[in-house]
Amino acid sequence: MTHHILVLDAGQRSALAVTRSLGRLPNVLISTADATPQALAGCSAFSNIYLVSPNPVEAPEAYVTWIKNLTSKIEFALVLPVTEVTSQLLLMNEKRLPDVRLAFTSYENVMQIADKGNLVKLAKQLSMPVPKSDWFANWQAVDVETISYPCVIKPCLSKIYTEGGWISTCVSILHNKADLEKTLTSSPYLKTSPFMIQEFIPGSGAGIFCLFEQGKPVVFFAHKRLREKPPQGGVSVLSESVVPTPNLRVSAEKLLSGANWHGVAMVEFRVAEDGTAYLMEVNTRFWGSLQLAIDSGVDFPALMVSNELGLGLSAPEDYKVGQRLRWLLGDLDSLYIYLKSNYSKRQKLLRCLQFCIPDFLHTHHEINRFNDLKPALFEFKQYAKQFLR
């Protein structure tokens, strides 16, 4: 029996990792889709069919109609969105999409932890450390004279759904009253949508990647970021697999079991200087460095699909620690930003040497793969076009 799987959001690096992972499984046929004429995962040798969809951000209603029509004509064993927008859009329209099978929990359960305000409430019920948080229905509810600094202003939703499309929000660190007033007036979504103001926790970020089945853990994975874009903190461009910190793993399991979670999730913490791990947020989808977990021996897409379709794959008891993953063009961007920043000449020289002399024995390239070269060629062409405009 052949299982036909549709991977959405094909322009995402995580979609490419999912496509490569599932395309290697026996009796699995992969179709990919996105709103552009061609996309990263659509170029993969493991994508049998590429489909062009409406834009789910700008035209959500047209996107849902497209999915409905497509799945009524073609039987897909699973539909796998890899972004927050498409996953929530399909879940909230579940009744309109009877032919769509998702590897997720219910929409209500997703929003229990995707909504950061709800997440804080759940964490408190489970006696988990969270930053001191004040909830506001909109910006008019804030008394600017009572706020302590530094603090963090955090919209409850990173993506807000409206009839006209999705609105992206952002988290901001505030150092004084002027920062707060500027943020409140320059972010229109704060006028109508709930947000929190949280205490700022000095320390470092950490995350645990998980797969759960009906509230029970299947497998965990962890990594550390070695280089990011921008260099001061952002998207990982060089990462390394590490052993999950026991207290973070326990906290992630406590949270997701308490939420009766089903599917994948990335639980993010802020580890304070005293070692306390404060829960920050949960990404209820596949993550950018997914390929690192696969290279290390934890094939999240294959395990998730196996659980859903009964393919009989077993989760590994451990995985390779010290495996590295490099997103080459992202690393190049990071280097450029680093060289344009106010670092010393010695620091810049060291950064150039680190870029030019990578650890070949333990590092895999995320996009560039000899057995699947077209995605790398596509990415390079798109990258080059930026300099020709």
C-alpha cells in the first residue's frame, strides 16, 4: 500500500527536511506545495509532485478552499503543514476539511500552549517557573507609570488571524518608559490584541524538541546554537546536538503531558544565572534545525508519520552527540553582518577563519546534499537574485 503525503510550506527549510526524511520511507509518495512557482522542498528529488497554492498569509480563505478542493480529488494519508500559519489555519477549519488528516492535537489544545497567555496560566497550574507576567487586553489597559524595567513586551500570539490575512507580531525588550511608549504606539496589533509584560530574565536560551503521542512522550532531542543570524541572536546557522539537560526534559514532559499533547513541539526556556529554567514559549510545529535531529539519529518526521500510519518504526534510545549542522548561505549572511558590526579586528579575523575552516568530520550541510543537489542550486539562485536587484 502506498501512502501519499502532502507537505505544505515547501519554501521552509524544515519542509525540505521533512520531504527528505519521508521520501526515503518505503511505499511513501511525497507531494509538496507552496505559494510560489517553485520552492526549496519542491526541488528535492524526494518530492514527486509540486503544487502551487494560494498564499495562506495574504489569502487564508482562498487557501482553505484550495486545500478542500485538492483533498476531495486526491486522497492523502496525511497533510503536513510546517508553519504556525498553515497548521492553525487547517486546524481551525477542520470541520470544513473532512478529507484532511493532520498529525496534530485539536485546535483548542494547540491554542492552550500556542497562546502565550494561556501557556503562563497552564505553567502556573503545573507549578513551573515562569517570568513574572502581567496580562493586558490591549494597550489602553497599561499604566506606563507602574512598569518596572528592563522588561519584555510579548504578544500572546505570534501570528494573529484576521479576515484580511495573518498579522505577524514580535517580542521586544524594553529598557525604559520611552521604549514602552514607542512600542505601544508603533505596533497596531497591541491596540486590539492581548499581550503580556514580563520581567526580563538574564541568562541564556535553551530548548527541548519533543514528539508526543496522546499525552505520552515518544522521544526528546536537544541542540546548542554555535552561530546565529544575526550574530547577536536569531536563526541558527551552525548548531550541534547535545544531551538534553535533565531538568529541562522533565519540565517539557510535565508541560506537554499536562496538556495531553499529540505531535511535535519545541519547548523553549530561559535559564537564569542561578540555574532556574523559566518556561518562555512552545513552538507547536517543526523547527528550523530539524535536519540536525535527523542527522543525529532522531528522525522526527518519520517517527511521527509512523505513529499516525502504523508503520512500526521505533524511537531510538539515544542519539549521536556532537553532530553539527550548517546552513551555508545563512552562515554567510551571519559573517557579513558580523564584519559590518563593531567587533575588533582580531574578532573579525577569528570569525573569518571559523567560517572558512569548518569541522568537516562532524558537520553536515543542511541544504547542500550530494544525493539531492537541486534544492541547493535553487537556494543559491534565489540568493544571487538579491544582489542583482
